[in-house]
Amino acid sequence: MARLILVRHGQSVWNAANRFTGWTDVDLSEKGVEEADEAGLQLADIRFDVVHTSDLIRAQRTAEIIMGHNQASGDDVPTRYDWRLNERHYGALQGLNKAETAEKHGAEQVHVWRRSYDVAPPEGESLEMTAQRTIPYFIDEIVPDLEGGLNVLVSAHGNSLRSIVMHIEGISPEEIVSLEIPTGEPIHYTYDEGVISRDG
């Protein structure tokens, strides 16, 4: 049996400023570092064999902080970086304040852009489009690690992880609208004989 832990990066400086971040490469806020520290303490006793993270610094730093607390894994755990785990691209909304965007376009429209499955923001990606890169990565790169008995840490983003959770748990496009993945809170799964099950 292998373990799979998904973690959304700690709060970023743009999360704190209530701005759409997407692929903009911003760092963790002070609170985000604290959240990553807390996640690291929670996961300190799990032996990780491999780490998967995105091309963006906020996810990479979260993984580094978590692994810095990890007593069980040793010093030579490989980390794989891949753009396919990046946050969804928010297109023309990137950098904009969410509240101001809601005033301009209406709160309902902004909610649809942020939470719906198949509606993309202007010049950006929908969750469905994000899933078209995250799910193949999950199947081709992460599942073989689990099949090999490796314990896997994935440090990524709210929407890249929403699409992966949707895939693992069979969540419908209608149900995914209400799924929120908090920053810095590990989600635990076990892999056993081809089945991935949520722990707790």
C-alpha cells in the first residue's frame, strides 16, 4: 500500500491581496510560509519517496518547507517539476483584484469563471481545460509511482488539485463547483491494488 498526499501551496502574496494569480509566479506570503510549516509538521512522520510540484515558486517553496520538516524521508528524495501541475491560467483576469472584478462584471459571472467546470475566463483556462493537462500527468507520472509502492507528495494549486481530486473521487462537473481546496491543508489518500481511497 502506498500513500498519496496532495497539498495546495500556502497562501501567496496575491492570495493575500485577493488577486487572480494563475500562472503569475508570485511567492508565499508570511502566512503562507506558516501554513507550509504547519503542513510539514503534520506530515513529518510520513516517508516520502518522490515529490511532484509545478513550475511555480509558491508550490515549489511549499514542497521544500514541508520536506524540510520531514524526519522520515532522508535527504535525497527526488522532486519532479512540471508545468502541467500549474494553476489554471486566468487569462485577462490575472493580476486583477477579485472584488473589483466582481464589481465590474458582476459577482455571479466571476463566480462562474472561478468555480464552474467548463466556462473559461477571458483568454484563460476553464477547469475542464486544466484537467486536460493535469489528469494525463497524474495518470502517466504519479500513478506509476504509486503502483511501484512509492509514497508521493504533490504540492500544487487550488484548481490543478481540484481537477485531480475530481478525477480520483469521481466528482461530477456539477458537484465540483462547490469544492474548495484550502491552502496548506494536506489531503490524504491510500493506493492499494489499483484503488485510490481518501483517508479521513
